[in-house]
Amino acid sequence: MKESSLLNAATEVVRTLRKSGFQALFAGGCVRDFLMKKEPKDYDVATSASPGDVERLFKHTVAIGKKFGVMLVIVKDHQFEVATFRSEGSYSDGRHPDWVKFTTPEEDARRRDFTINGIFFDPIDKKVYDYVGGEKDIDAKTVRAIGSPEKRFAEDHLRMLRTVRFATNLGFTIEDHTWAVLQKMAPAIQTISMERIRDELIKIFTRKNAGLGLRMLSDSGLLKIVLPEAERMKGVQQPPDFHPEGDVFHHTELMLDSLKKPSVELAMSVLFHDIAKPDTYDDSGDRIRFNNHAELGATKTEEIMRRLRFPSKVIEEVAQAVHNHMRFKDIKQMRIGRLRNYLNTETFPLELELHRIDCSASHGMLDNYHYCVEQLKEFKKEIRKPKPIVNGNDLIKSGFEPGPAFKSMLEKLFEHQLEGKFKKKEQGIALAKKLFGRKKSSAQRKIQGL
């Protein structure tokens, strides 16, 4: 196991508990990662010490789940969940046990979710404790529920999504009986809060094998419940000249699989960029078309992401990327001022990467992408968005009346500014009068009527 400050601090927690006469072991995902020769991102500790004992032994603790035997211990600026070995009663609410009994490591292992997560490790004696066959399943690259899959999924229905997540993130297969039960019980995922579902979906789509995750969610029956709009992309054919890879679902699957540690915004933009194609499919003309699918897709993206309780800022950025993802087909025809304005928008880097991935997973033509990259280089010094020389107050003082077209007027003037058509305020005002005509304000008209 690779030495690190995190590992050293976690080992110190175990050593402190051991010195006081308690059994203490690393547990869960950190042990799985260790056995797979990966460096764990966090460490959990299971112990025979009670929550009260943990509070007494460590200076900095937080009772995050004391009645379930779970404490947070802070050592050297690192946080560790320290949980008492326990067995549990039934889960009436589908998430929390009705009762907890402190017990042995073996019983504790048998109440966990999957065999690959049910292994313990002693970091001091360097010994593995495996009561559930987890090592064998790691070697076989298999996700298997501990004991009865029916019971494990009934205890917490979110474990069905976690099954898919572990299989895709780790590149494992799902054991046949576990898979069959998951498919049968999939409708029960509706009992889980949208926030918890969202968090699992993020872990599926922002990590390795995200496209496989989409496929497994569909094959399991979970996708049509948590993201029915994505399920509808299956079988929606596309014009072969632009999409030789096949239907909308497979295109999205390929794009997701090509992602390398994407942001949440990029992963969701990929997932939803063609979400409206099933609603806009039209094969009545010379070829299949999806008119206005980007605009409708942005609306549907907002609806879906609000349903899943994403933060507003994330929703706005993803919806904007979806809305603009077809804009690149006309990028070379843009006036230079409009192009520069577009390159300066906050979401342009996200939209450009979405465009690259979209093209790479379909026709493979990246000329518009490379054009944008070259324009970015050319405008490097100018890309920092300058302040508009002419603002709204300037136009009002010059006799223009605010109204529905006022914002558009200012945007057009700014584009002309970026094109170098004027460099001084007086020149900008003169151009505005030429382009839009001087309109007297209502106040001026009243004064003149007196």
C-alpha cells in the first residue's frame, strides 16, 4: 500500500484504537482499491469501540450517525468515518436500519452491500480479513451482492444504481443472480430521493466507462425510470452521411465512453445534447432531419436537471451548451465581431469541447473545431472581453428610448466595436444613429409638446 499522509493518518486512527484494547480495521472501498493496487481516495475504519469510546479517544470527532455507530474522526486535517462493527434490522424506509446491534467483524461484513466492499484489512499486521469471498470476486472482476440480492436491495434501493456504478467504474461484470434481481426490482428505485439518484448518476457519467453505464442502466430497466427521456433515444435513426455510427442512443453512448475525467457540466451536456431528437424526428423529406432539436433540447435539459435537483448554475451552463451545440455548423459564416463575442462567452470552452466530442463520435469532421481553435489563438490578446465603449445610458442621453430592442442594439454595437468599427464613444453613438435611427425619448417628446 502506497505511503501517504492520508494513509499514515488513517493508520494512526487504527493504532490509537488498538492501543486502547479495541479491534480496528480498514473497511470497504479503500481495501478494495488496495487489493486492486490503486491508491484509495479515502479510508474508513471499522472497530469494536463504541461511539462513546471513539469520542473519548480522539480530540476531534463529529457524531454524523452516532445511533448507527458512525463517528467522524479528524486527524491531521484528514477526516475518517469510524464505525462500530454492527448487524442491522430491517430497513422500513428503504435507507436506514430500524435497529443496530454492535457485533463482530464477520457479522458486520455480512450486512454490507457487495462482496468487493465487504473486506477488512489490518494496516499494522498487514493482514486481510475476507468473510464474504470479496478477494475472489475482485480477481474475477465481478460485482456480487453479499448473501441475498433481494435483501440487500430491499435494505436500500439505491444499491441498484450503485451496482451499475461499481460495474462501470471498475470495468467489472455483474453476477447473474444479482443482475436478475436488479432487473426485477428496478421499479423500486422510484422510492429514492432525486438528490441521491442524481449523485449516483454523476458518479456513473463522470468516470470511466460512462457509455457502458448508460447501456447498463438501460438494460437493467433503471434508465426508463430515472431518465425516461434518455431511454427514448434508443432506435431513433440518424442520417448515415452524418451519423454512420447508428442511432441517437449509440451515438451518445460513444460520446460518453470517450470522456476523460470530465466536469459534471461536460458529462451532462454530452448526455443531453440530443435529448430532443426523438421529439423532432422527421423523415418526410430528402433525409432524416431533427429541426430545432437543440432549442427544444435545452428546454428539456432544464426540466430534467431541475427534477434531479442540480444546482441552478450547472443547469444554466448545460442548457446553454445544449442550445448552442448546432451553432458550430455555421461558425465560419459568422461576422468577425459576432464570432469574437461568441468566443468570449463564459460557456464557450464547454461548448467547443462538446462539439469536438460530438463530431468525433459521428462523421469525424473537425474542421470547424480547428477553425475555432485557430481563431482563439489569433484573438489571444483580444479575447479578454473589453468593456463596451457605448452603454445603455449613453444611448438614452443621445435620444434613444429603452425598449424590447434596446438590448439587441447594444449587442450589435458591441459586435461592431469588436470588429474595430469605432474606438471612441462619439464614434459609437454616431454609428448607432446611422444603424438604428435616432429616437426621441417619451420625456423629450413631452417637453417639446409643452
